[in-house]
Amino acid sequence: MTQRSTHVGALDGLRALAVLAVIGYHSRETWMPGGKFGVSVFFVLSGYLITGILLRELERSGRIDFKRFFARRALRLFPALVVVVVIGGAVLAVLPGVAHRADSLLGALGAITYTASPIAASGEPLGSFAQTWTLSVEEYFYLFWPLLLLAIAKVFRRRMASIVTGLAVIAAVYWIVERLWSGWSTERLYYAPDTRAAGLLIGCALAVQVAEGHVKVRPWHAVLAAGFVVAEIVLPVAYVGDDLAVGVAAAVIIAAVASHGESWLAALLSRRPLTWIGRRSYGIYLWNPVLAAIVSAVVPSRLPLLPIILVLSLVVPAFSYRYVEMPFLRLKTRMDSASLRFAAVGAT
């Protein structure tokens, strides 16, 4: 399987639009009643990018270095999370007038232990750390998907890999439908890792299809898909299965960018303001609800709270990106360079 390169700038732009939708939903639900669907875009993107990384490693060495994979994930995700939990949790714990303090402290514990997803699925509120349920879903994905992908690559080889991953998506969708008919609670269906696996698997299947050269998507297909996603975000109407529909639409947009890296669509998504936000989207996603709770407790209600929250939701993650995330990202880059040199020496 040969994994094609992706237009990282354009995917950063798509990530920016997804996080802006989520922030809009958190800030004023009436503005973007479907802004939570930005999470579905994140899941598809994550499945696509992680599978691409693993496919390239399989092509290069015929195996997956699990220790290196988990180290890279930890260097990318854990430092910013620790800073948000330690600083944000401490401020919320001692600041007077904080709403839902106990819920937020439970959420901080769930965030740092990657148990926010099952806690939220059980119906327990997580306060200002409720957004971290997606991190635990992805953490479970990191634990299981590399093993499954390695098994697929070894057992089914090239010809069947795309079929097997497609069947995995169908099985995940069937599981959701079956659980829905069984009367599971909304929280159980929305937050649990098993019922959110379909979005990640859509991205995984897309990565395999792109690697095999099976994807034939035009930019205008992505325009239709983007129109659908925008409608889902701004219209106050939602149906069962909309998360999956948005995930499929996101896959179409990603496929169009991957297939036509020099297209006007890729150029649009690669505009500097979008890529700036996209690279900092992880910190923005983590900090926004925490900052909203702090500002609401500190700033007098007669002042316009929303502009302050939105500005801080860009400024604080920007500092976090520069002084917390970037040093560890440079370490991750050095790790990747050393691994490639080692692989080259071994091949020689």
C-alpha cells in the first residue's frame, strides 16, 4: 500500500473551520446549533492522518514501531493537556463564584486519566472539561487501531485491505443503529468510544482508499459536501445519523484535497489565517470552555463577556502552542528524523 502525501496546509484549514464551529456552539448555541458536528470532522481527520502515518511506516519497514508511535502521540497531545488541567483546574478550584466547580474537578480528573469518555457516557457532567471526552475516544483508538491495521496489512495484503476497512465502517454503523433501537441513552450513544468509532473508521478507510488510488473525487464534490456541513452547523434541525453524514461529507472534502493538492479548494483551505488557527486548534479546543468559566467568574457581568472569551481563546492557546507544544513537537521531529536515518542504514 502506497500512501500519497496530503496537503497539510489545507487540512490545517479544515481543522480550523471545525474548531471554529465547536467554539461557536459553545459560545452561543443559537448561532451554530450544529457546531458540535465539528467534532465529527475532527474524528475523520484523525482517522485519516493517523492511518496515513501508519501506512507509510508499514511501506517503509514492513512493521509498526508501537513504542515510537505512542511516544509521538504523547509528545503531541499530553503536554498541552497537562498545562490546561493543572493551571485551569487549579484556578477553577480556588476561584470564587465558579459555576459547576465539582463537575469541572471531576472533568479535570477524567481528562488527565483519559476516562472522560466513559464518565460522560454514564451521564456524569464534566463541567469545563467536558470537551476532553473526544481525547479519550481517540486514545482508545490509538491503542487498538495500529494493531488492527497491522493485522489487516499482514493477513489481507493490498487487494483486500480497502474492503476490510470498508466492512469495519459498516460494522460500526450497524452497531450504532442496533444500540439506538435497543433504547440506549443519548449520553451513551454520543460520548462512548464504541459508538463514536464509525467517524474514526471512516477516516481510516479513506486513507487506505487514497493509498490504493481508488478515490476519484472532484473539487465540486467537496463544494457540495461543504455546503451540507455548513447547513448542518447553522440550521437548527438535526436528525439521527447526522454525525455520520457529516463524517462522510468531511471524508469527501479530505479526499478532494488529497487528490487535487493544487486545486483552488486546497488553496482556499491553505490561507494563512485558517492554517494559523488550524495549527493551534488543539489548544483552542481545550482552553475555550475553561477560559469561559474563568472569565464568567472574574469579569463583571455588565461587560461584554463573549468578545473577551473569544480573544483569550486565541491568545492563550497561541502562547501554549509556542511555549508548550512547539518544544515537544521539535523533539517529535527529531525522533522522526532519527528513525528515518536508522531505517535508511538498516536498508543499506
